[in-house]
Amino acid sequence: MHHFSQIEIAVTQTLFALDAAKPDGESLRLRHLIGQEYEDLEAAICRSGPFSNSGKSACDALSKYRTQCLWQQLSATDGRLGL
């Protein structure tokens, strides 16, 4: 649990820092649920987000982390996510 809470804090702090540093005219979503925050961070640093050039390596790492978390959830629930 400690690991996940530390990741949540880091994602939130990163989004706040990116929001403060974003170019004029750009916008970042800053939603509250952790899954939404991962999506917001991905939108900022991947694809055509305002930080896509400088966030390429972090984008790859974020994608791998999210995949790892999903597999761990599936393993812990025998393949049922309870959605």
C-alpha cells in the first residue's frame, strides 16, 4: 500500500508542476481519482500533449507501470476486476 500511495502522491505533484509550467494557451486536466490522474499525466506527456517532446521516456515508463498494475490486479482477483 505504501508503494501505491507514494506513486499517487508523485503523479499528483507532477501534474501540479506541469500545470504551473505549461505553455500559454495549453490546458491540462487535473482530475482527482488516481486512474484519471494517470490518464491526465499520459495526455500531458504522450501523444501530442504539451510536454510530449520532453516526456517521451516518462511516457514509456508510465505505460509499462500501468500495464504492470493491471496485471497485478488481475492476478490478485483471479482475473475479475469487479468493474
